[in-house]
Amino acid sequence: MGFRYLAVMISMVLGFGLTTLCAGIGNLVQIRRRVKLYWLHSLWVVLLLVLHVHLWWAFWSLRVVADWTYAGFLFVLIGPGALVIASHIVIPELLAERIDVEKYYFDTSPLFFGILTVGAVWFMLLEPIIASQPLLVPVRYLQAVAVVALGCCSASKDRRVHVTAIGVIVAALATAIVLVRFSLAQFGLR
């Protein structure tokens, strides 16, 4: 019963993030004549949509936790909260006459990627802390690669770093989804 009760709150928080992203995309489309889009920013918006869905899906692994504590529940809220905050940051304010999304992307990248790095570290530790799962399993290595890539984006404004990082993160996420969440999970392995 506890997991279902807590899953409602997690779903609501993630729903806020998805709503923020979808509304932001809609607003950008409405004022598209005033907006100079940037492909890397657009990829991150799409990736954030995927990350929201993936986090919601991955939360299912916590259904095995029998005894929930208030501290444990607060810890579980860190990741969805980080995604919601990142979703607010990634969409620029639409008040200016002209919006250069590339400039906005690099201006906000230390904060945006810093928050995503915190979220990625949290995600890497979620199952080991909350569900007493082992830390050193193959999916954690993929998560560690994503943490490093996000940290590099937070520390650098070099376009090559950002392009490489999104490629690495997409590859790590796709590998984790296909190999771990779809295949190994069927056998009780993660």
C-alpha cells in the first residue's frame, strides 16, 4: 500500500515537469518568429521529456521496498524535483523581443547541468540506498558515465564538450533502457 501512495506524489511531481516542458515547447512554437532556435537546446528539451518518462518507469523498481520512512520519501523526491527545476531552467523566458536560444543555452548551462548532475548522482544511488540493491552493477557504470558527461557540460561552455556529452548520455540511456530495463529486469537482474 505504501508504494502506491508514494507513487502518486512522484507521478504528480514528474507530471509538473512534463507540463512545464510541453507548455514551454508550445509557447516557443507560438512565438517562433521571434525565436532563433538552437539544435543542441532542442535535443536537451526532448531528452528531458524522455528522462521524465524514464524516471517514472524506473521508479517501479522501488515497489519492493516494504518499509518507507519520511526521510526515504524525501530522498526519493530529490530526483523528480531536480528534473522539474531543470525543466523550468531549460525553457527561456519569452518576454524579450528576440530570443537567441543558443546564447540562453550557454548562459544557463552551468546551473542547468549542475542540477542535472545532482539528479544523475541521485539516480545512481537511488536503488542502493532505498531498495538495498548493489551499487556495483553494470547499469551503475552507465550512470557514472552520464554523471561525468553532465559534470563536463556544467564546467565547460565548449560546444564540442556539449555535443560529445549529449551523444554519450543518449547512448548510455538507450543502452540502459534496452539492455537493463527491458531484458535483464525480466530475470530479476538490474
